[in-house]
Amino acid sequence: MSRYGTTIDSEISAIQNLGQRSVSAESLARRARIDEISNGIYQRQLLTDLGDVDYVYRGVSSDLLDIYKVTGKITDPSGRPNSYFSLEYTDTPALFGSKVQVPDQPDVLLKIPVSELVDPKVPRPYWNTATEGFEYRVNSYPKYGVGGNHQFTSGTNSFSEDWIVPGWGNQ
């Protein structure tokens, strides 16, 4: 028996073997409940943190910026408020890209008023594709950089060219 005890050992084993063998309904229900509680904790922390700042940041390509100018708001490609934002300002495109783990280095930084955000949420790991857990502080995926910034998904009610941070990247 390990230092965690037999119950936790069996749950750890079940998690490690998920997909390789069936897991009890009770174990799945417990994990779902833990995930639900975690979501509430992270959401409350995000809303508290957003209440403490006036602006959030989004690094984008010039091409994406052109889309925002046309649509008049920030959304994901499907039109939903599911784009990534950061609580922290970062001085350079390379560092920003590394700290928020984007595959392509942004060349434009937007400084967005918190009041413009729509439905902010803490994402799941792996670009919001994981089925469990939350990633409020960006993990380190060495292929993309060091991570470390606080992140969340959201959209905006509008878009203003006044949000463009001058002198950052190619601007």
C-alpha cells in the first residue's frame, strides 16, 4: 500500500488506465463532481481577478486584426466568444507568444477594457480540448514556450482600433 491509501491508489490506477479498461460509474461520478467544483473555484478566481484590473491582453496576427475590424468584435472563427486572452502585459511578441503558448508569434497586441468582455471562462488544458481539468495559468509546452500567464477564453461586445498597443510587434 502506498502513502495515499488504497482508495486513492485505485482511483489513480483508474485514471491512468482510462480508455484501457472500464472505470466504475462511482469513480466517474466522483471525478465529474471534482471537476464541477474545480470549475466553480477557477471561475470565481477569474471573476475576482478581472475585477482587480482595467484591461486584459490579446496577441494577434495582422490578418486576424483585419477580421476584427470588419466584424466589429473579437470572437473565434465560428463567431462564439471563445478566443484566448491574458491578464498580463508582456513587452515583446516573442515573450508574449512564449508565455501564452501560441503556435504563431503575434505581431499585434490588443489592450482590451474588461468592460467589453463577453462570458469569460477558464479553459481546459490543450487549447480547451481536454475533457477534465482547467488551465488558468498557462502550462509549459516546450514546443511553444514557457507558459506562465493567466489565460481565459472570452469575446468582446465591440472592437476599437484604440485597443492596439502602439510600438509593439510590427505596429
